[in-house]
Amino acid sequence: MDNNKPDTTKNNDLYIADKYFNNASYLKAISIYEKYLSEGSLNINSLRNLARSYLYTSKYEPAVKYFLLAIKKGSKDPDVFKQLAISYSNLLEYKNALIFFKKSLELNPDDITVNYGLGLSYFNLGEYQNAIDCFRISIKNNDQNFDALYNMGTSFYKIEQYNEAIKWFECSLSINPGFADAYLNIGLSYFKLKDPENAIININKSISINPKNEKAYYTMGVIELENNKINNAVKSFSQAVKINPGYLDAYYNLGLSYLKIQNMTMAEKSFSETIKIRPHFSQGYFQLGLINTINEKYDEAIKNYLASLNLNKNNPKALYNLCILYKMTGNTPSFVKILDYMKKFFPGLAEEIKE
């Protein structure tokens, strides 16, 4: 009787751990499973539940470790392979995710959820046509799969098939009419198709659903800037940075918009913000140098052009403007040095400068 006591205790403990697992008390389950794992006496079922407990608590590295151990011990459960793939996906290890999604599908060809996981893995690896093929199978099995419909649209957008992208985004909206990003991406697709009117209609729909979406305001600003509606662009970019003060692209385009209406004070402020956000942003320094030049602050202009070139030495516009400034300010040695460099790497541009 005494010899059976340890096994009885173990079985009781694992029974309790399984109850914790089934009741979603994953941390309590983990503590018991780990105890017997350290003793080397955990069966495949308990090992699988340990891995799942880590997966369900977003601890993906130990989840991977124990799913692999379950497979090594002989598990042929397709869900183990699928959940291992999901764990790898959450660790952004998409190549490994592909391997185990495929293995899961081999073990259970009827699992309609696996093709969606395969599609996401292909998408994140930039293999958009493969992603489309997988999403198409997923949708064939379940035409109400909103995520598959939406990601089908995103995949077509990535391969620049914008009409197809619009079609699938609209399909996703038939399932979830209140999804702001679908309207935004329809707007982006129309923008790529050179249809600003429909682009603006759909972006406005996105904003009406989610007024805090800075990307929608930014996209609206880009369209307005391109169509020379500068005051509207200023309002849109300003709203984007109000929502997200760290939005570098919005500040940069806000600066460009202010330049177009010759508001140098606000343009300078906007470009200065880009450098605060990203101190190594070459174009921010270049634009500040341009404003300094317009304002005849040549020493500051030279300083900013040099900062820009220090980050990107082959910016031809910065080289050209700096060369001209050195000539204007009588700094002949620096003028000759920059001009010689331009003759070597940008001979056409160098010819425009009179020595």
C-alpha cells in the first residue's frame, strides 16, 4: 500500500491540474504540471495541457518548448502541431509556423482553420500570392470568415491589384459594417487608382466610425496635398499629430504643406518635431536647411545640411544646396571639396554649378 502512495498522489495532483486547465485557471495548472515535469513523470496529455496553458497565457516561448517536447514524446495530435504553429506565429517565427501548420493539415485535412493560419504566415513572409491561395480555401470553407475576407483584400492591395482589394474589403464589410480600417483601405485603394473622390468618401466613412484613427487623417492629408488642397491638408495632418504626437510622417507632410503656403514659421516647427521624434531623420534636417536658406540664415542652413549629409551622404539636393551656400559665403575650400565630390558621384548636377 505504501509503495502505491506516490503514484496516487501524483494522479490526484494531475487530476486537479487538469481541472484547473479545463476551468481556465492556467497559472495554477502550470504550477502543478511543472512540478511533475521536473521529476520527469509527465505524460503526453499533461505535457500538451502544460504547453496550452502557456499559450493561453501568452507565454509563447515555453509553449513552443513543451509542444515540441510533446511531439518528441510521440504526440500525433494535429491540434498540438497547430497550436505550436500559432505559438511560433506569436513569436514572429513565420517560417517555423508554416512547417507546423502544414504538418497539422497533413494529420487532419478537414480542419478548416489551418488554411487561415497558413495564409497569415505566408502574408507575414511577404508571399502574398500563397497567402491569397490559402485565404481563398479558408473562405470557401466559411464565407463568413471576416478575418480571411479582410486579409484577402490586404493581400491583393500588397500586390497592387487594387480593384480586387476593394472587392474583398467590401465583402468583409458585409460581415462587419462597422470596421473602420476596411473603409480606410478601400480609400487607399481608390487613391492608388487615381480616384480621389471615392478615396475621400471612404476615408470619411472610416473617420465617422473611428474619429481617433490618425492614419485616416494622415491619408486624407496626403490626398489633399497631392490635389493641391493645402489648407485642408494642413487640417488633416494637424489632426493626425494631435491624436498621435509621435507620428513622424504626419509632421513631415504637415511641414511640406506649410512650405507650400509659405508659412515658414510653422513649417520649421513641424520639421523640428520630426527630429525630436527621430533624431537621425536626414530629411528633417534637409528641410530645416531649406527653410534657413529661404530666411537667409546661412550658417544655420549649412549646419542643417551637414547634419542631413552626415546621416545620408549621397543626398544630391543637400550636396547641391550646401555647395551653393559655400560659394555664396566665400568658403572656397569647402566649396571646392563638395564640388569635387559631386563631379565624381553626381556629374550632371555638378555641371549646373558655375565655378
